[in-house]
Amino acid sequence: MGASESQPEKRIVLLGKTGDGKSSAGNTILKQQVFKSKASPESVTAECVSGDRKVDGRKITVIDTPGLFDTGLDEETIRSEIIRSVIESSPGPDMFTIVLKVGRYTGQEMEIVDKIVECCGEDTFDHSVVLFTHGEQLEGQTIEEFVKMSPKLQELVDKCGGRCHVIDSKYWKKRKMGYRSNRVQVKSLLETIEQKLKDSRNGCYTNELLQIVEDEIQEEMKNVDEVNLLPEEKRELAKKIVHKKLLNRLAGVTTGTLTGAFLGIGVAVASVVSLLKATNIPGVVKAGAAAGAAGAAGIAAGATALKAGIIAAGAGVGLAGSGLAAATGVAFGVAAFAGAIGGGITGYKAADEGDSVCVTIKNTAKLNYENAKGAAKKAQKHQQKLLNKENNSTD
């Protein structure tokens, strides 16, 4: 195939913590200043941003996410941006790029490596590459030699199939040849992604959450009235509509659960998907003030009870049940269930802050998964009763 022929778009999602150079890496890959980047202890990327350019006839889209693992932003803001990251990535990224910084890896630096290992599902690692920034710090080493000095870094790279590259956004800009050239390193990175996609039987990374979101985007594109819009413009408009809808439907789900669902932790995906399916049934979203109040109570009571040592996690799930029954307008309230998910996870973290993020997400999502399925079934039964009643009255 000739280089000038149009080829499918490639979507690259950047993951990593504040200060490790995600935004700079995105700019280096795209060879243009798309993402804000500067030295700062605070997160510069406060929202999910994407940029694209053509390389050899192929559109490369890079999605720079907020600091999912360490940001100081409030839960509501991060929830919004995780949802935006899911939308921008749908139907699924071709590669997650885990951005880390070359340097000394002591306590704090290792924490982010641990969190990445804990928060990503195995399929996520199968579609991931590790990209180190600040390559000048290697001081004559190769990146492979640097990684071998740390068992944890080596474990992470091994989980990613040995895929590992390095760039330096400050010192390696102008060199056109050799190991210390961003041009050479970025070309190698893109070749690694291309080879991985050729070797993969299933193509890009995806999960049920991403598939549902893509279906909703496609549905909204059909509903866009502006006939003169280009397909790309219709998609952008549809994504904004879907973002607003998902913010409402996932209002009570914590950022930990959403992050886990995005990155492929099975029980987190199942929990969020069950909730989305429940809230997509006609009539369910009419849950009133009582449901919202029950959801808030789920968060507060879940945190209080579990902090006091009641590790049964019944507070969140139990309040979900009471909230469902208390909802006005329908037989239960999805908002209450969402709030209980939030309460369960918040409480679980409060009970033992030494627990890993992964354990927190998995344990609480598992507790709520069956409840979510039950909620969806109740919604369907209730809706069917309403339909039967309506049909009987017209006979």
C-alpha cells in the first residue's frame, strides 16, 4: 500500500501522572503544540484533550487524559473528564501509552507504577506501550538497560509485551538521526503500534462500556438535524450530547469505578454497564428527589459505617435497596443505586486507606454488580407492567 493512500485512523491514549510529561509526549508524537505543557507540580491537563495529524496518509489521534491516578481536582470534574476520555477513545484506542519519566524510582515514583499495574486489566496491558520521557537522564544507557535496574519497571514493561520507548521533549528535538532523536524514537513507537495491531486478532482495545458509548454516539449522529454538517462535525456534536447524558446517568459513580471500567477491570465494567443499561430503560430516569436523597445518604452512610469498621459493605448496598423503594414516580431509583456505588467505594477507602486502588474497585464493584443486574430486571418488569396496563386500558 502506498504511503500516500488513506489508511485507518489510529487512536493513542496517554496515561500517567502529573509532571511525567504526558502533554509534552503528545506534542512530540504529533510534531505540533496541541497540548499545554509546562513544569508544574499541579496538573496542567485539567480536561481530556485530543489532537491529530496525518503521518504517511494515516490520521493519528492522540488523547491526553487528566492525571487519573494523582490529580488534585474534585471528583465531579474528574468524573466528567474520565467520561470524556471514554467518549474520545470510543470505539476503543489502538494503544494505551503509559507515560513515565526517566529518573530515580523511589517510594513516590513506584506508587504510580503500582497503581497502573493494579488499575489496568490484562487486556489493557495487551494494548499498551510504555513511553519514557526525559531521555537525556539516561546518560549513555539504553532505555532497556534503565528498566532492568528496577524489578517493578521491568514487570510493567513485561506486562506490556516488552514494548518500551523513550523520548526527550527538550534535548532531542533537533537531532534527525541516532538513538537520541525524537524523530527516530517516535517513528519506532508508531511502528511498534502498527506491528501490535497486525499481530492482534481483535484489533483495537475495547470493552462493553466503550461499545455502548460508541452505539450511543452513532444513535445521536442519526438524530442530528443539521443536514449540512460533515460526518466529522456531526460526530463532534453527538459526542457533546452523549457526554451530557452520561454525566447525568453516572452522577453517583465514583471516579475509581469509572477509571477501572475504562481500563478494563471486569467487575467495574460490569457494574457501570449494568447501571447504564438500567438508566436507558424508558421511565427509569424519572426517579425523583427521594432517590437523589437516598443516593446522597448512601455515600455518607457508606463512608461512616465502613470507617467505623463495619466492613460488610452492607451500608452502600442496603441503602441502595431502600433508595430504590423510596424513589418517586417509579418502583425504584437509579440515582439511589448510583449513590450507593459511590458510598460503598468511598466508605471502603475510608475504612482502610492502606488497601490498593484495585482492591477497592474490585471489592465494591463486585458487591454492587448483582444489585445492578437486579435493578435492571426490576426496571424492565416495571416498564412491562406499565405497558400492559396501558394496553389493557385501550382494549
